Amino acid sequence: MIHPDSRAKAHHILLESEEAALALIPQIQSLEDFERLAREYSTCPSAKIGGDIGLVKPEVIVAELAEQIFSDLPLNQVLGPFKTVHGYHLVWIKRRHLAG
């Protein structure tokens, strides 16, 4: 279980298909690439700001995505795709604080 006081600073790209998500991964070498592709391809309202979802708490994002963001996955690289009820997510985690 993820401690409710945990926090993470992250960006994401939401896409309708796994294939679309997989096609973007080779184009992402930096956060700047990630932000540019988020603006162009993400279906989330956060696309306007490069996919930046801010400093998030586990309970404010869908559980499937929280499980990934608040795991021990590496920081500062493209991760995913992760499937949720909203579609397929690519994630870039800038920093993470795991409480508890």
C-alpha cells in the first residue's frame, strides 16, 4: 500500500492505444522531448503544459498509475506504457518522496 503522504513530480502522455504509446518511446531522449510529444499527442488536458501533472499524491491519480509512479521505477526517463481506464500512459517521473 502506498503511504498517503507520498508525493511525486511527474509528467504523462495519455494515448488511446498501446501501439501509439510504443511508437513514441524511441522519440523520447529527454524531458524536453517528452513535453513536446505530450503537447502534440496526449489526449489529457495536461497536454497543454507538456503533460505536467504537478506534484501528485497517490489518491489523486488512478490507482493503476499511482502503483507505477510510487514504485521503485527509475527517475528521469520514459516509462510505460501503463494501461488504466483512461487509456495508455507514458510517464516521466522527475522526483519522488515515499513516506512511511
